[in-house]
Amino acid sequence: MGWRRTRRRFKRWLARGGRFYLAFAFTVCVVSYVAVPFVARFLDAAGDYNPIYYEPKDFARQDYLERHGAVTTGLMSWENLFKLALVIAVGVVWRALAPSRSSDRTSSRR
């Protein structure tokens, strides 16, 4: 009996605009997982390394990383594909859960 009451309250909450809050919460989670680390890494890299002139150690550093097996992740790594899928899922969730626009109620009927 308690389950039916809870289910009824949840359905009523979804009907009154709760879908927007579910879509918004999902969007916040995805943005915090995908965009925030990317921006933080970019700002950290931009702040730490900003040479005015060419430095010969750049080639030596790259050569060292390649010789010691440092993995350079390409654009199509599994992690990047997962993040792309999450961003697409945000669009799908907004399309499915966001309240649809109702017809224009201010127009007069003839």
C-alpha cells in the first residue's frame, strides 16, 4: 500500500514539472564529469607553460615520453567516446523529459 502511494506521488511530481528537474540534474552531473575536468586541465596547462621563445628541451621531452612508453591518448579513446555519448544523452534526456510546449492559449477561437 505504501508503494502505491509513493508511486502516485512520484507520478504527480513528474507531471507538475519534475521532469525538468530530472533533466537538469542529469545535465549538471554530465557537465561536471565531462566539461569541468577538461576546462581545469586546459587552464592548468595554459598557466604552467607559456614560453615566449622556442625551448630545445621540448623535443627532448617528447622523445623521452615516446621511448619510455608514455601512452598518448588519441581523440577516439574509449574515455572520450563515453564522454561524447554522455553529452548526446543529455540532449536525448532534455528532448524526452523536458516539458513540451503547449499550444498558444491566448489566441481567440472563431
